[in-house]
Amino acid sequence: MSDPVFFVQAVRPTLAEVASLTGVTLPAGADPQMVLSGVSPLESAAQGDLAYMDNPRYAAALDVTQASACFVSKRFAARVPAGCVALVVAEPYRAFAKVLTAMYPAAVRPGSQFAADGISPGAYVHPQARLEAGVIVDPGASVGPGAEIGSGTVIASNAVVGPGVRIGRNSSIGPGVVLQHALIGNRVILQAGAKIGQDGFGFAMSAEGHLKVPQIGRVIIQDDVEIGANTTVDRGASRDTVIGEGTKIDNLVQIGHNVVIGRHCVIVSQVGIAGSATLEDFVVLGGQVGVVGHVRIGMGAQIAATSNVATDVPAGVRWGGSPAKPMRVWLRELMTLKNLAARRGDAGEG
């Protein structure tokens, strides 16, 4: 159930409007003027709610849902109970997301924490910064000299935009974000506490002590990137750290200096990517994956959660394990170990 305090509903769509938005053909007998007053999970939905189902694990909940309408794939359409309109689509979750965006637009892109417009009296914007019309700067935020910010961008409370940083249009810089030595594109979302452009971890090691190596590169974040809360992206050492357009990065991810991440990659929480690694387009890294420095992960490759990538990965493959290897090999090794352990247990050597 949505919260009426934190997420104010912008519209209450009719079935006809939902169908138009998602390309659904309404089934015979459905009332196109029926209003959907909210959204809810299958198991807690009530009359007036919209739900979705795209995982077989929730088939039993679908059987008894009280929702007024539900997005389902063709496979499960026959299980939708009487009184609930089956909205049959190829991708139920994606269709649900489109409607949810229309109903709760403020939940998609973080806005001002104070419902403010313009530059708050409690913000500090350096006289040499350049802000286009329509920029919002919340109380406590700081914008340094030479910074440039495009129209429609929100700088939330206690965010710091460092000297010379450039941010495109319609971006959202969350509370407590720090930006240094960075070029940020359009429609970028940086969630609360993200730190972008700080030193990379560079030291010339020696028995005489560890000499700090100056990090003189930048961070370049292209259009439509989203970076989660408390994620850190180090600036390059002698070249740039780059994150390609449309890439989505979860909370608590560490990206080292000189890393290059391609377009439309997905990087899940607690991933660590060491310096100078390269991810080509459409790479997926599961939670807690570790990537050593200077390796390349090919286009469309998928790495299972908790794996450790220590060598180059070909394009289009699925790897897992530590060190990561082709999924079939990894699973065969796990099964071999399981069988070996079982035999040793049978022999009384548990």
C-alpha cells in the first residue's frame, strides 16, 4: 500500500487510460471507465487497487487477490479471479511501472526536500557559479566557483557541488551528495550520500613509505544514469572514470579510478570494481561481485552474485564463482564437491 504522506497520488487513472498507457487490450466485459484508486501487492490488494504478477511464486496469491485489475502474462491470465480484470501483457512488471510512474511521478525522480523553487536563502551559491533558470538549490547546499548547472536540476540539502563541476538539465542531486572533478549529464539521479570524484586509491608502495600519487583525472557520468545511496565513484588518475548512458548502479557500490562502464549496465549493491577495469555495454553484476583491476568484461556478460572476476570475461556469457568461470563449469564443480562431501559422510568421515 502506498503512503499518503510520503507519496501523494497525482492521478487516479481509469482502465481505459491504463490500457492506452501500456498498450493493453481490455477483455470483453471490462468497464473502461472504472477508476483505479491505488496500487498494492496481490496479497493485500483491495477493490480499487491495481496489482501485477510476473513470478510463478506468487500464483497462489493471484488466485485469491481482491485487486480490481492485475497485469499478468498470458500464461497466468486464466488464474485471475472473478471480479479482477486481467490485463494481459508480455512484461507485467514493466507495464505496472509505467502506470505507477503516472500515478506517483514524485517517487521517480527525487525533488526538493523543502518543496522549494529557486535558490533557498539557506543555500550558498558562489558568485562565479552559473545556474540556468529553473534550478532548485535547497537549504544547506553549496555550489562552488565555476560550477554550471542546467535548468530543471535539483540540488538537495547539504549537497556539495565542487568548483568547476558541470551538471546537465533535469538531474537530481540528493541530500548529502558530494561532487568533485565531475561532468554530469542530463536526467542523472544521484541518491542521498553518493560521493563522486574523490581521490582514487593511488600510492607508490615502498619500504620507505607509501607515496601518494596525485589523481588528476575526472569522473564523466553520461545521460540517464542513476547511482544509489552511499555509492562512491573515484576520479581517474591520469585518465577519466566514465559511466555510460542509462547505466543503473545500486547502493553501496565502490567504483575505482580509471574504471570505464559502458551503456545500460546494471550493477547491484555492494559490488566493488577495482581501478582501470572496463565493463562493456549491457553488463550485469550481481550483488557483492568483486572485479579486480585492469580486466575487461565483454558486452552483455552477466556475473552471478558474490563472484570474483579475476580475468577477462567474453561477451554474452554467464559466469559465477570465485574465481569466476563459465556458469556450467561452476555449477558442475559445486555438484562435484557436494557429491564428494556426501560420500565422505557415508564413510563416517563427517
